[in-house]
Amino acid sequence: MSQITHEPPDRQLLTLEVNGEAHEVLVESRRTLVDVLRHDLGLTGTHVGCEHGICGACTVLIDGAPARACLTFAAQAEGSAVETVESLDGGGGGSAPGRRLSDLQQAFTEHHALQCGFCTPGFLMLAEGHLAEQPAPSREEIREVVAANLCRCTGYQTIVDAIEDCAARRRAATSEEGPCN
Amino acid sequence: MKPAPFTYHRARDLDGATRLLVELEAREEDPKVLAGGQSLVAMMNFRLARPAHLVDIGRLDCLRGIHTDADGALHLGALTTHHQVERAPAELLGRGHAVLRDAMRWVGHLPIRTRGTVGGSLAHADATAEWCLLATLLDAELVVHGGGGRRRVPAAEFFLGYYTTALGADELLTEVVFPREAPHAALTEFAQRHGDFATVAAAVDLELAADGRTVCGGRVALGGVAALPVRVPEAEAVLARGDTAGDALFAACGQAAAEAVDPPSDDAGSAGYRRRLARTLVVQACEEAFAR
């Protein structure tokens, strides 16, 4: 009879910067970023859909750029700044009930850009990443970008409306402030 | 699904990475290089790939970046992301290489392009991948480091078949070099869903005479019609006839390409369907290349 040996799994002690806070985790090397966020850090706002990069439910920002947290091992994210949907904040304080939606979340609500909401965290982070790079996107550009993620409820029109509206409001707010104020 | 267990190694420098690959390969430990992971991690999650060791080269910043050398050749570091090429300013990536920038919109979606790398795509060698097609079209050279030192492999000798390249298991792709400008080149493709791997992809590089209207030569490359991206000499012969650019010439070029290839049949399309796509896409690529 052959002897069965169980090698201990390869693990990594990682320091991950998530939403501006440093977290230390000891996880198996094969742990993806999305699983560390959800299971080790308890940040369940980031959703898991397909686990092969098609659906976009797990989209987070890595160093400001939208990325698939299911296609990134947590070890790869060490040394980078990770932002999840929990980072979106419209003020009102912490995680208390008084905390308000961010302007983008508010726009999603106003435009009915979600129904079941499963894909929404991914769309929000995708949009934040794109607007950070392109504050004045055309409607066509927004359509191209949101094609990255799957939504089976809305038909996308309202998501495009919400992102377009939020971008326009941000631009209006910036120009009112003016460069010298 | 979740990936199978593996041992993770983070490379600190290029020599360390190649030494580790040589060592693991010598022990038959089945190492695999991890760059952006946008193909590899998906395959590992599906358990289509189960490497025992991953060598993560993501921190080797020396492999990142775009520059043009004194001879006018464009160098892309292996870890340069698709998105960096897509957003490269004109002083880094001029008009002569604009085809590379414009082709990036076909690579997956934005969150894939921000992580996926040029070198990773070439080393993965999907037969429909944009970088493999561009490298084949434009005679790129791939710079490889390994136990045997450094070597440059022409694209024509790099791709060997489905997901198969001339890279040794103990070798690392560090750079791709596009030796010359291609101001009248274009890539186009068709996929059943936006952002998917192409069913067929076509790329054309036209040589125009001084009058700007006469086509005096050119190159035609297709992806998705064979186990690796292929040049199509029959279609290139049509471009070399010295005809005036226009519908008649481009249609003849597309027809020659469709007749020359012997594509596979699978879920994405039958051989006949792919042949018709090849014809249509070559014509489109010719038109776009000429319009530049």
C-alpha cells in the first residue's frame, strides 16, 4: 500500500492595503484576492460570480484601475492599494446607519440602474475606475466600458444613464469650485 | 472554481527569476511564470492548468515600459499592460505604431487590459490573441532570458501551435521588439460576444507608393484559422501586384485569403463560416489600413 502524505499547503503572510487600511493575513497561496476580501477580511460587498473573469461582479480597484479580483491572487496585490465598494462614501460617518450613499451610488438609485443588485458593486467600481481616468466620457465610451460586466436585470441603459449623470454632476461641481478656489 | 494548490515564488530580480525557473525545471517541478494572470489564473480556476509552482514576475519593474531605440525599433517590456499601450502618449508610441494602440480595444475588456500584459499574452500564445497576430504581421522579435542566456526569437519561429511557443520551460520572455514602423496597418476581428476571444482576427499592413494611392506590397495575417497566427502569402501576392487601392483590390485580397486558409471547425464556427469571416475581415482591415 502506498503511503499517503499530506504536504502542508503553501501559505503567504501578506500585508494588504484595502480601503486605506493595512491588513495582515496568513492565507494559502492559491487564495484569490476576492476570497481574501470576503472570507478573511469580511468585506462581502465585492461579489463572486463566475470566477473566470467573464462576469465582472468581483471588480475592484487595484492602484486605481478596475481589475478582476477573481483573476488576481491575493499575493499579487501586496504592495498595491485595493479599493472595494465599501470605500464608497457619501459622508455621514463610518459604517453607521447614518452613512450616506456616494454620488455614484445615489445616481444608480435615481436612474434605477439596479434591480437585484448582485452585479452593482462591480459596476460601481468599474465606473469609478473609468471616471478617475476619463472624467468626461462620451456615452459611447461608457457603453464600451460597462460591456465588461454582466447585468441580467437592467438592460444596461439605466446603468449608462447613471454613470453619465454622475460624471456630468462631478464636472459641474469641479467647474463651480473653479481652479483658484 | 478554486485553483489547485501550488507553491508561490515572488521574483525579486530577473536573474533570480531565471535561476529559479532553471532550478525548478531541473527538478521537474513544473514551474509556470505568472505575469498579469488574466489567462493563467482563469485556466487555474477552471483547473485546466495545475502548475506546482508559480514564479510571480509582477514586481520586476525593469520589464515594464515602452521605448524606441536609435534604429527606430519599438520595444515593449513584457510586463507592459494592454491598457498602458492603449493609453500611451504619442511621444512614446508614434503614428508609425498606432496600429498597436488601436488594436488594444479588441483585447478583452478594460479590467482585463489593466492587468493583462503584452508578454503574458505572447507567451500564452492563443491562436486568436491580438498580440500574437500583431507580432506575426510586423515581424516582431521576442527577447527571451533563460538558463542558456539571452536570445532573440523572430515571431515566425516563436509560435509553434495551440498555446505552444519556442519558450523553454526555464525561459522568460522579457521584451518584444517591433523593428519597423507600419503607418498603414490595421487589425480587426469578429467575436460572438463583445470582448470574447475572436472567432477570426485579421491584420493587414499596406505598403503605399509615394502617390499614396498605389499599393506596392503588404502583409496579411490571420488568427483563428489555424493552430497559430499565420501570414497569408496568397493574399500578400495580390497586394504586390501594384494595383490602385480600392474596393476591387481589397476584395481580391480578401478572396485570396479565404481560399488560402484551411480553418478548423468548432463551437465558435465551422470551417466555411471562418473562411467567409476571413474574407470579410481582410477586406475591412485593408480599408482601415488604407484610411490611416
